[in-house]
Amino acid sequence: MGLFENEKEEEEINTSGWEVTVRLTVSAFMAAARIGIL
């Protein structure tokens, strides 16, 4: 369990660059759709 968590953290750090941007973009899109902007 500990090793799995460590691997997961390293993976997130390695892919944080574009993955975080994509997630934020998707979240913003969904939020806008719910509010009714789109």
C-alpha cells in the first residue's frame, strides 16, 4: 500500500505539467455549462 502511494505520487508529479492544465480546463468547462454560460 505504501509503495503504491509513492508510485502514484511520483506519477502525478511527472505528469502534473499538462495534466493539471487539462483537468482545470475540463473543470472550468463543466462549471460554465452548469451555470449556463455555454
